[in-house]
Amino acid sequence: QVQLVESGGGLVQPGGSLRLSCAASGSAFSIYTMGWYRQAPGKQRELVATMTSGGGTVYTDSVKGRFTISRDNAKSMVYLQMDSLKPEDTAVYYCYADNYFKTQNYWGEGTLVTVSS
């Protein structure tokens, strides 16, 4: 089993920045992909960005050029640097992890990001 704990959410003005962190514990050695999803009020959960243990990344189009995912495999941590935030980025952000064959996936409890003036 893997446990994921997010931190770093909060209230920020449009154009501002936030950095989210996620720490994995438990059987973290089995993790292949780590990343972030988000769910805005009344909308489905969507992928934001993911990174494999080898460094391959995927970003949703709406955050390309503004968000940067990074990962510290030795510490079992994943980060999301969010710049030029927009009100439409407001959502609960969830940390995600899975194994290589995607037979196991794990979710954090989420951290709220609110972009508002």
C-alpha cells in the first residue's frame, strides 16, 4: 500500500504562484507514475500533469507553459509549480500514483487551490 499526502494549497490572486507537494509513504518503491489531477466544482476530475520515474511528463493543454511538475524519486516526492494562475485553475488538487503495469493506483485526500481576487 502507498499513502499520499498533499500540501501547499491555498488562496492566491490571479497571476500568482503556488507550489504543491506530495509525499508518498508505504510501498513507495513500487511507484512508477506520480502526478496531479484536479476537480473543480461541478466538473469531473481531470489530469493536470504526471511524471514517470524515468522523467517522462504529460500535461493537460490548459496548463502547458504555466505549470511545471517535478519529482524527487529518492524522497518519493512529487511537486507541482503553478505560475500565472487563473480563476479557472480553482479546484481540489489530488496527488496520484500508480505502478508500472497500472494494476494499483493511489490517491491523496486533496488540497484546495483557490484563485481569486
